[in-house]
Amino acid sequence: MKEWRYWVAEQRGTLLACGIFLLMFAIYTSNHPAGFTANVVETAANKGVLLAFVAMAQTLVVITAGIDLSVGMIFVLTNCVASALVVGTPMQTALGILAVLVVGVLCGALNGAIVIYGRLQPIVATIATGAVFFGIALLIRPFPGGSVNEDLADTLTGKIFGVVPASLVLLLVIVLLVWVPFRRSVLGRGAYAAGSAEAAAYMSGVPIRRAKFAAYMLSGLLAAFGGLFLTFFTYTGEAAYASGNAYTLFSIAAVVIGGVSLYGGRGSAIGAIFGALAFRTIGDLLFVFDLGALWQPLFQGVILLVAVSLGAFGLFRIRNRLEWFL
């Protein structure tokens, strides 16, 4: 097989998610009352980036053959923390941002420690920790409130040169600083090995435990970036249980749409980003076509079901499960 054909086969999920997003976004902008304008793109980008951060966080756990049902609650918790700390002078704001990211890393580390060293199933462990994270968020923000450095918020949610959404630039920077180094590192390869054949990888000397622990920690970090950006986007913090659950479920749909296998060992955070943008555009399409608010959760639920089913369907087309990772 030629190199380009191998690359296309390897990136099939990402390319498909990108195509779906571009098609739906074209339909969205062509039917939007304002048309294809910088403001329309900016608004869509800001909403899409929120889900993209959470989808990236989910991806890191899913490639290890796990699933993180607390990622939405980390997102909510860090939003509440940011609304209390990311204020004041530039130095105070910087320290607040650092504190928010540390909270995310600690949440991810707790998940990783329970799953890896406590030997609990990820789905069980993260349901429990998610409840704890939400409880802490509720203690911090029993009522919606708080504030944020508005100058920084306006910069990161605005447009660069009046055209390019700053949120997309921020997302690109995070991808280059977090995902790319991890994907190319020994720990990144170990995370993929853990998802594809953990026992074989362990027997081959791959640092499985360290790789999975790093994946959970970085997952918490990326969810914290999402919570931080939510604070910049809304200027406030809120311990919203429904929002945390929604982002958790939407992140699962996004990673599957983006070609990430729920069986682990296959996929990319880049694909998950396009999956998140595509999934978010679906909600925008429902709004543009004036579909009733009561029908929107139904259609999003159907899309989630179809996305997960398509992810599982891939294994039925192969005779040997190991072929899935070749």
C-alpha cells in the first residue's frame, strides 16, 4: 500500500468527521438570516470550542479502552473555580488560571489513580468521582455568580484582525502544546497500546500504568481548559448538573463521530475536534430551521445513538478483532 493510501486509511475517521462538519456548516450558514459573516463564524466557533475541549479530554481516556463519565463535571467544577479566581490584576489572573488548570489535573489524577491502582472499572469510578466534583462545584457556587477578567475574556472570545475567531487559535495552540507531544511520546504510544492489547503491551515492556495515568491527567487538564473557556464565554460560573451531564454525553458522541473507537487503541483528538464541531453544528441547524425546543433533545439523542452504533458497527465488519488496530 502506498504511503498516501495508508495515511488516508489511518485518518479515515478524522477526514469523514471533517467532511461532515464542512457540509453541515455550509448548510447552516447558507440558511442563517445573517449569512456567512465573521460574527456568525465567531459565535459558532466559541460554542464549538467548548465541546471540542471536552471531546479531546474524553478521547484521551477512550483510547486507553476506558470512558470518563466525570469529564462534564470537571468542566463544571473548573468553571466555578475560574469564576472565583480568574480576576484582578494580570498577575492575579495568571495565578487564577494556573490554579484552575491544576484543579483539572488533580481531578484527572484522582480518576487515574482509582482506575489504575484501585482497579475499578472506569465507568464506575468516574460516575462516583463525577458526583464528588459536582458537589465541590456546588459548594463553590451554590448560586450562579462570580466574574472573570473581562479584557482577557473579550480577547479570547473575540476575533483576530476582525476575521479569525480567537477561540480557534486558542484551540490550535492547545492541540500543539498538549495533544501533539503526547501522541508522539512513549506514554502516548503506551496509551494506544493499552487500548488495543493491554496484556500484550505489558508483556512487551510498555509502561502501561504510567501511560494510562498520564492520559487521565491530561484529560482533566483539557476539561479544565474547557471550563476556563466557558467562564470567558459567559463571564460567570454555575454548578449546572444538567450542563455537566450534557457535555459528558455530547463528548462521547463527538469522539465517535470523529472516528475514535470506543474499544480503544484507535482514533485521534483531531478527529474528536471535528466531531465536536459537527455535533455542535447539528444543534445550530435545528435552530436555523426553527425546530421546536422540545424536539431538539430528541434529535440530539438519536444522533448520539447513531454515532455510538456506527462506532460499534466497525467491529462487525472484520473477522479478527486484531485487524481493527492494523
